Amino acid sequence: MSDNTMVPDNGYLVGITGNSGCGQSTAAGFVADQCDGVCSLDAVGHRLLTKHYVLRELADGFSRSGLLSMNEDEIRSELGSIVFDDAQKMAVLNSILHPRMIRWASISAALMGNSRGIRVLEGALIYELEIDRHLDCIIVIEDTADRCATRLAARDDISEEYALKRWKRQLPINTKVSRADYVVRNSKGPDYMKQQILNIFVGIEKRLLT
């Protein structure tokens, strides 16, 4: 926010989520200037992959000692090939990363809740990891599986088949919509989505300051 005198005394935490490829990162970028900070849950996971103790667990869990000598991009590519279409290996990966992401969210929410301003956490797994319990409201970005798979394939250089598999491992988008405080539909282009989410933030700010 540009005027720090016009923010709530206590921190207010907004989650922006959806399924992979729905556009939650783009939506969060639209409101970056309207809040006091934006954090990506994906970025937290990626940073964990730079920690030696995490890599050691992954190398041991998958019997891939070569992970220890790879850079971050190589690690992510290798992990993707390991867990592709293998639910058991995906479960191993999640058992190593997800508890640490949940712990980070809990600690961060406690710290930010005691500071002034509105902050945003964006990520596809907010509901799956039960991080929503630490947030004051949730905005769900809604789109179709096919559109998201096309978007993911282009963004991450993966097949649309693999993108759909990632989608199906997450909660159904209708379930997320039913649990949301606000819903933004990403069906008419970025300008339409931007206007929707900016309107939501105007409403949040007005409600907090009255």
C-alpha cells in the first residue's frame, strides 16, 4: 500500500489460490501495489530445494545421490521425472517438502499477524496443506482443467498430459470455489481478471478501515 496510515492496526492475511495453471500468481501480481507484501508458496518450496538437509533427504528417499551436486533447475527437472505418473514417489516427495512448507506458513502467519498491513500468500496448495486456517480470507481463481493444462504446458515446458495429472492430484476446483470467500473467474483474459481482483481488494480495504 502506498499510504501506510490507511492500513489496519493488526495484520490481515489474504490467500490467493486455485489449481495449477488457474492464474493465482498473475492475480497476486495485480495486487502487489495494493498490499504490503506478496509471497509465493511455490517459491518457498523452491527455496527448500536449495537446503542441503532437504536434498540429503530427497537423495536418500529416491536413492539418487546425484541430486546433491545439481543446481536448482536440474533438481526440479530430475524430481519431475522421478515422480511423474508414480503416486508412491510423489508421496515421498510430499512427505519431505510439505511439512516444512506448513511449518513455514504457521510461523510466518504468526509473525505477520502481529504487524500492520495486508499481505498475500499465493499458491495452488493452500487448501491441500490446510494453510487456509492461518489466513483471514481466501480468493480462489477459477478456470477449466483444459485451459490450465495448456497454460501449464507452455509455462513449464511439460506435456499437457502431465499438466492434467498435476491438476487431478489437487482438490477439485469446485471444492475450492465452495470454500472461498471470493471467487475470480479467469475466463475472459487478464484485464477482466485484474479488474475483478482489484475490486475485491478495494472492498477488503474499505471493510477493514470502517
